[in-house]
Amino acid sequence: MTRLPDTHRPVEVLTMNRSMISLFLALSTTGMGCASSDPVSIGDNARKTGESLSDYGADWDGYVEAWQAGSGSDHVHVSLDENGQGYLEVGDAAAPEPPTDPDSEYLTGEDAASARLVEGFRYTVVDASVEARRIRLSVNNLEHYATWCELQTPILNTEVPDGVEYSCAPVQAGGGGIRDGKCYVGDPDDPQTRAEISCVRAEHCLIHPVCACTADGCTASGEATRILDAALSIDADELDGTIVVNGDHSVHLLRE
């Protein structure tokens, strides 16, 4: 085997050293970038862990599984500020027009005794809280009757001492009923004791009461009940959990 002259070896070593120097400079530049004192932004949502109520402050838009509103929509929208205040709305229909007549039919077809949410109505979020990195919201599902109840005149019930003190229709010991298509309190067959009222007020004030009254006025009755329980995704852009609309259903929401 022919041996290379020794004069070639320095050239080879020099070439290797130049390569090593280039590699060293590249690594040094990268290292300097990592050691920079400037903060590296990795997105606002990276700081949202789901442990704080403020992490959920946003407009959330999504759908409810295996459920539809009257219009056929499965849409649900939740709007929250950093303190957990806001509203919840289901469906895509327009909000119902506020009532103007205390004896007029309001929200035709809505069963006052049910827990159904009215499509298009914005329900005020109550008692928003975070537990185990899950947000939990409550609403009063009779809140949509507030404007109708506010049109009513509170009536002091003196004939039923164990009953509600004030209501939006007179309460009599004889109860009430329907005769010839008209609604009465008292015995509907006794013209001397019966008092005619609108069948709307009989329904919403006596049969399925939706108003809570005091001497100063009436508003919607009912209590806030938990309706939404959902967890924040790792990237803080999604909420997945359950919602109560005519039973429990899965709900999926995206941060807008």
C-alpha cells in the first residue's frame, strides 16, 4: 500500500478543524438564543389551567348531543366574564317578545311545570363556580316568566291562612275550576262565591305557579339549579361536559 506523504496530513487536520469550528459556532448561536432573557410567548391559553373562574371568561359556542330545540336546532351559547357572570342561551330562534297584557297568553305551548328552557331567551348565569377544574353554572329555568309576572298585581290571600301570603290570582278555600269555557276561583257552580279570572292567570298563578309575589310586586318564582358542568381542554379552547335540557345531555363548546 502506498503511503501518503506527511505533507498532506496538516491539510486534512485543518479541514476537520474548520468543520468543527462551523459546528461549534452553530451550536453557540443556538445556545445564546435559548439563554436570552426575552420571554418566549407560547400563547395566552397556555396559562389557563381550568383552576380559576377567570380561565372560562369568553364567549362559548357549541351544540348539545341528542337534543333539539323547537326550531330543530341543537345550538347552545354561553357568555361569561372573568367573574363568572353572563348568560346561557339555547337554540337559534329569536327571543320571545316581552308580554304587554297581564291576561294574555305568553309563551304558547310552554309547560310552566317543566324544566324546559325557552329557545332564544338569555338565562342569567347564577352561582358560577369551579370545582375539580370543572366549571359549574346554574340558572333559574322559570326566569323567562319574569316580564309576565311583573305585569301582575299582587293579591293578599286572607282566606287561606296556611297558604302563600301573596299571589297573582285570588286564592279561595273552594279552589277553582272551569265552567262553560270560563275559569273561576271558588266553586265554579256557585255564582255567589265564584270569581272569574282569565284562564292564563289560572294556569300560571294557581295551577302551575310561575310567579313569586310580595306586597311590592311579582317576579318569576323558582330557584337556580345547576345546568352546566364542563371541563376545560388542555389548550383551553374547548369545554366538554353535560347540560340539563329536558334531561342530561353531553355538551361541546368552543371558545370564540
